[in-house]
Amino acid sequence: MADNTDKSKEGFLYPIGRYRGEFTPEHLAFNANLQEFAQRVSLLCGLETGGKIPPGEAYKEIKNLWQQLRESKKSLLDQAKIDPPDVPEE
């Protein structure tokens, strides 16, 4: 029974929206990274607003998360533009 409660808490705390864009494995992975970025930034903003962490620490953490998201974009989306998948000609 605790397992269902843990799953519902996780779904509440870390909601994941369905991906509705053009499907590629790279787009799906980047979307997951983007949603995680947004969730973590929201959490950091709440902690800072509530006085649990100082503004400078929140800024530093968000900047770090942004750099991770940027690297994710470069490796997943920009690389896909450079190396298009092999598509057989008809």
C-alpha cells in the first residue's frame, strides 16, 4: 500500500506532462530535461521565497541548471541537425 502512496506523492511533486511535439528520441529526451529544469527552478524559487536558502545560492543553482540544460540542447538537438538520421530513399 505504501508503494501506491509513494507513486502518487512522486507524481504530485514531480509532474511530467505528455510530449505532443514532433517525435524523435532526441526531442523526447530534451523535453524530459526541460521539464526537470522547470521543476527544479520552481523548487529553488520556493525555497528562496520561503527564506530557506539565500538569493545568491538560488541564483547559483539556477545558473548551474541552465548550463546543464544548454549542454543537453547542444548534445541532443544541435547534434541532430548536424547528423541527420539515415533515411532510405524511395
